[in-house]
Amino acid sequence: MVTPHPRTHALYADKRNLIALSDAPLLESWGVSEPDRVLLQRAVPATQRVSPERAEALWAQRRELFFKPAAGFGARAAYRGDKLTRRVWTEVLAGDYVAQALVPPSERLVRVGDETVRLKLDLRAYTYRGQVQLLAARTWQGQTTNFRTEGGGFSPVVVLPVESPGHVQTALAGG
């Protein structure tokens, strides 16, 4: 068994899909409802393909961008634009990359030993056939997610009772 399934990856995980999902006029032309377009605009950072034709403009904007390989995963070969060197930039231009508006990660205070430290957080929803099977958070310090941060790694998530219709709260249950 291959995971993720190649067809599923091609349909849902290829980061080039984010280009279309962040393009409101395109979504409107496809008949995507206004509420869904608004939701996508809030959830999907503006994304564009990296190409030699856009190289100069992307380099000038790099501090506000995050560069990701189109078919990559796990932060491999992903770069914050403000950390890019000219050498790495030539590799990005030669590869199949997308540039995405930089969105700072959430942060949480986590107790590590006798200290309280600020760790970055991302929340993952693992799904099967449209149903959430597991929620997990990853906590870390540094440029990208990693499992080397003391007190970091996977953290459990507790779903709190709904306070209002359509609103679910989550809480990080520790580091």
C-alpha cells in the first residue's frame, strides 16, 4: 500500500492546486458560491507559480513569501523568503515551486521543564472519506516544523464544547 495514494495526492496535495484555490475570480467563474469563496480566501494564502518570467518580482517580494516545492511534503526544500540566499534562489527557479503569501504560525506557551517557552503551532486534521479521524498539533521553534525542538513535536488536541452554532473551539493539551 502506498500512502498517500498517488491519485489522492495528485487531486488534493499538489500545492499547484493552491493557485486555483486562492484565485477568487477563477473560483467565481467556476460557479463556487460566495460563502465558499470567502472561506477559501480566509484559509488559503495567495499562491502563485514560480517561473523565470516572475523571478525578478518574486525576488523583490521574497520577504513576504514562502516557497514550497509543488509536490513536496514535510517542509522538505521549503523556504521562507527572508531566509533565501541567491544560491538557493537559483535552485527554486530551476525546480517546480509555488510562492505563497507568508502566514505566521500560531504560537502557544508550553511548559518545558521549569520554563515556559513560546512554540509555534500548526493544527492538522487527518481525514478519511470526508470525516475527521484525528486532530493533532505540531509544536516547534525555528523556520519550519521539526521534531528536534525540546518540548516540541506532536501534541494532543482537545475539542471543547461548541459555544455558538457553527463554531468549534480547540485547545492544545500540552507540549
